[in-house]
Amino acid sequence: MASTNSWTHEIESPAAAPRLFRASVMDWHTLAPKLVPQIVASAHVVEGEGGVGSVRQFNFTSAMPFNLMKERLEFLDADKCECKSTLIEGGGISAAIETATSHIKVEWAANGGSVVKVESTYNLLPGVEVQDEITKAKGYVTAIFKAIEAYLIANPDAYNDQLNQSTEIIYMINM
């Protein structure tokens, strides 16, 4: 019987929540090979059109302990900057992990930036322990969001189509 485990991680960013969410979640398969080529060799949608039920594949360099990962998008609310995905192949499935899900929510911060909240839940195969891997995973997640943040700062017009009047109103209401 597999044991259920989870970890959470928060990352603060000066980037606006909708921009960061769009770049880091909805378009990550396009940006990853450009922003972190030392980790992600290539990535693409293998099933669907990017919405719920779509499957993306990420192919990794030797920097990662596995060569690929496929994830299925289970939930997506772009207006609330929230998604959930399930690991369906690679990424330790069958070697150490029975199942794994990720929940990402990007929320507005009081300073106009955002806070990324990541929760990963997984079932380990019997006898497997992953403490070092959790620390590494949090480091990878932080590196990914900081790479996206740097890209958004360097490209202030990128992903601004999501910053509309209704988003600004939502931000002011949440203040």
C-alpha cells in the first residue's frame, strides 16, 4: 500500500498574478525550453488544445533524475489563476511514485506582485522515501518561477493581454 504525502511551497514575485500564471502554467510548454534549457530540452502538448484534459510532455536534460514527464490538466480557472494537474508518465511514476498531483494558485500580493502557492500530493511506492527529492523539487519550482519572473521583467509587454480592467478591479477588491 502506498503512503500519501504532500508538500507546499510559496514563492513571492513582483510580477502581476495573471501574467505570471499565463506564462508559468498556460504557456510553460512553450517557454520552458527557452528559459531553462539546462533543465527542459523540449516540451509540447501531446493531447488536447491546452484546456482541461490536455496532456503536455516535458523532455529533460541530464540535469534531472528522469528524462520525461507527462502531465494531464485536471482543473483550470484562468480568471482565478489556478490549476491542478496529474502526473501520468515519467517523473518517477512506477519507480518511486504511484500517483502525483500538483495544485498551483497564483494570487495577487498587496504590493501589486503575486504569491505562487504550490501543493504537491503524491503516493509513494512501498519502501520509498523522498526527503532529499522534496528539497530538490522545491528548488526546481523556485528556479522555474524565478526564470519566468525574470523573463516577464525583461519583457514588460509579454502576457499583458490578461491584465484588463476586470483583473484590476479584482485586485482592488482583494486589497
